[in-house]
Amino acid sequence: MKLDQNTVDQIAAIAVDEGLELLAAEMVGSGPKAVLRLVVDSTDGVTLDQCSAVSRQASALLDVDDPISHAYTLEVSSPGLDRKLYTAEDYARFAGKRAKVKMQPGFREHRVVTGELLGLKDEILQVHDDQKGPVDLPIGQIFEARLEVDWDAIMKEGKNRQ
């Protein structure tokens, strides 16, 4: 099930009012265990209070409009350290970062590419694959892309703060 664009636009406006951007509105699972996941972000990060405010307002909107005909759980969260990349802008924004890119089943050249994002050119994601070197991936054929967490750098930064 997918929310209609009008509902997504209204939820995006709620996020903007809280100083956030709505990255995704995803329905995950089905039946009584379905979850409507709203993923929000900002350049300054996301606070629990902001997630709570978006959750309260989105819940009220969804209760009135009732666009989902079955029971579900509403979840509002930040994208996290291993954030999913949703748009072409995400691929450009995170150039220089490591990511794991899974391609659509019909894409024959590369199934999974792990390496540094080099950037986006004409709807082609350029990645320096750890195994194969530079690889060009059409963004229309990407099934899912996620940033990889550099735990060594995070741990090193934590030690430097002490």
C-alpha cells in the first residue's frame, strides 16, 4: 500500500514546520503488523522531540483523512547512521562516503556493489567498487542503497572527545 501524493505532501509540510525534511513515507509489512514508517532528517540532525511532534501531527492527519483501510503502527524516525539513500540528491550529497548498493534482480552486470560513492552524472551513479574499481550504475536500476557505517572512525572520534 502506498499513500496518495496529497497525504504525503501534507505530512511533508508537517515535517517542514518542525524544521525537518520528509525523506520517505514507507508502508512496511502487511496485515496487523503493518508499519507506516516516516523517515525525517535535517542538516542539524533529528531530535526525539521533533520526531514526537511529527508523529502527533501526522497521526491526527491520518486519523481524519483515514487513507489506510487497515490497522498499522505509525513510526517516525531519523535515517540513522546506515541511512538509506532515496533520491539522486542523496547520491550527490554523500559522494565520498562508503555505501552498499543492491541492484534490481534484472540488472546483470553487478548485483551488489560496495565502495566509495564518486558522484552522479546523467542518472548514472559512479562508485569505486572495492573489488572491481570504478563502476557505473543506472539509478533507475538500483533496488536499495545504504551508507556503510565506519565504526573505526566513530570509535576514534569518541576517544578523542574524552
